[in-house]
Amino acid sequence: MALGPCVLACGMPWKFKPLNDVEKANAALRTELIKLRRELQTKQTQVGGLKLALQQRNERIDQLQGQVEAARAMCRKLDEEAECYAAMVQRGPLRERY
């Protein structure tokens, strides 16, 4: 393979030499680091999504608890009204008492 004139003129023949064990380990660790960074980024994105889902779920739970409390208050009010009407029925019609 012939090298271009620029490469020869600069004095850098770019001959590849075999990697030694340290360089191989370094390359493997770089690859592993890239994989781990990508995995971390994916997990951080998933955590963000889960936090958002949890926040929305908690807001919905609060909303539903408010509706339940309003329904309970309405039931208490209706029970009081029913007791009042029951007491009125037990007393009988107003005309009979006079």
C-alpha cells in the first residue's frame, strides 16, 4: 500500500502496531463506560417519567378524596334532613295538634 505524499512529508507513516494488554483493557473499559453512561441516561429518563406519573396519580387521588369527602358531607346533611322529616311524621299533621 502506497502512502500519500503528505503523510510521508510530515514524517508520520501511520503504521498501526498491535495493541498491548493495557491498551486493550483501556479500550474495553471505554466501551463499558459508554454502555454504562447510556444505561444511566436511560434509567434517569425512566425515573423522570415515573416521577411525573406518580405526581399525576397523587393529584388524582387528592381530587377523588375531595369528591369522597364532599359526598360524605352531603350524606350527613341528607341524614339530618331525613331525621328531621321522620320526627315531623312521628308528631303527626300540624292541624290535628291545634
